[in-house]
Amino acid sequence: MSVSTTPGPGLVVGVTGGIGCGKSTAARLFVDCGAGLVDTDAIALALTQAGQPAMQEIARRFGAEFITPAGALDRQRMRSRVFSDPAAKADLEAILHPLIRVEVARQVRGCDKRYVLVLIPLLVETGGYPGLVQRVLVVDADEHVQIARTMARSALTEEQVRAIMRTQATREQRLAAADDIIENNGDLEHLRTQVEALHARYLELAKHS
């Protein structure tokens, strides 16, 4: 399904990064500066609520045990299933990704900011959003920082975090896809300084897009 579109804003930046790299925090700082934001995780959550068209197909493919009594996706059960079953993961992505892409394009078109970020955790893994995303920003952190941050915010063990990392693109693959890189091994002010510099650059690029 094509999502090629003439975006409303002057520039569309895809933001990605591995688990624990701080991409969501960076995105919030960009919004504070005046950027638009489209969050694919939030879209996926909305698409898997009760009554959404995707839920019928998910129930047909995976069974009623993956649906909560309220009719939404049982995200914890599904996460366990797709984590251990690559075929199930591919099937879930085949249901959701086309719908997510259409909604991303709609939200981008409706954005009235000078530029917009599209937060796509699996941008590299899914092949990007050609025809929509014009630049790729990677929020990067050292592996030990990723692990420490993820363990601090969740109940996951180090081995569980490493297992998730093994299912994602490698750090080298993400960096190779990047037009811009934020190094996020430091504190919030270190991150903010880089965001503000890129914000100024994106405003300038948006003028000429």
C-alpha cells in the first residue's frame, strides 16, 4: 500500500533508535522547540483498541485468547507470542503496518508545523517510509547505556533486554541509515543542546524543501 504523499510541513524527519536510546525523550524536546510529531507506537495502540478494523483480522489469525474481555489487543500476551515466533511477528506486522502507514501519512499531511518528526522505532527494520520520510535521525547510545536505562524503567533483566536488542537492527545498521545522529550517552542538557542545534538546521532545511 503506497503512502507517497506531498507532506503538509516543509520537512519530514524519521526518528529511530534502539531500545533505551532515548528517542522518545529526544522527540519531546523537539516538540518543545516547535516541531510536529507523529508517533507510530501511539497509532499502533489506537489501531488495536476495541472496535477497530484490525482487531477482527487479529482475532481471526491469532484467536480469541489474544483479545481482552474489553475487545482490545492483549498486548502482553501478543508480545510474548511474537517474540518467540517470527512467523507470528510477520503476520501481525502484515496486519498493522499498512494501516499504520496510512495513518502516518494522514497525520503528516494535517500537520501545520514547519517540520514534523515521525517516531518509528523499527524504521530500519521495516525499510523506512519511502515517499514520505525525507531525512533519518538516529538517536544513538552505547550498548551498556541502553541496557541500564531499559532495566531502570522496566522489570526486565539484562538478558531479557539483550534478547530484545538481538531482534532489532544492529547499531551499525541504524547508523548507516542515518542522515543525522544524536549521541545520547549523557544527561538531559547534553541531549537538549543537540536537539536545539538540529531544530535550527531542520527549520532552515524546511525553507528550501
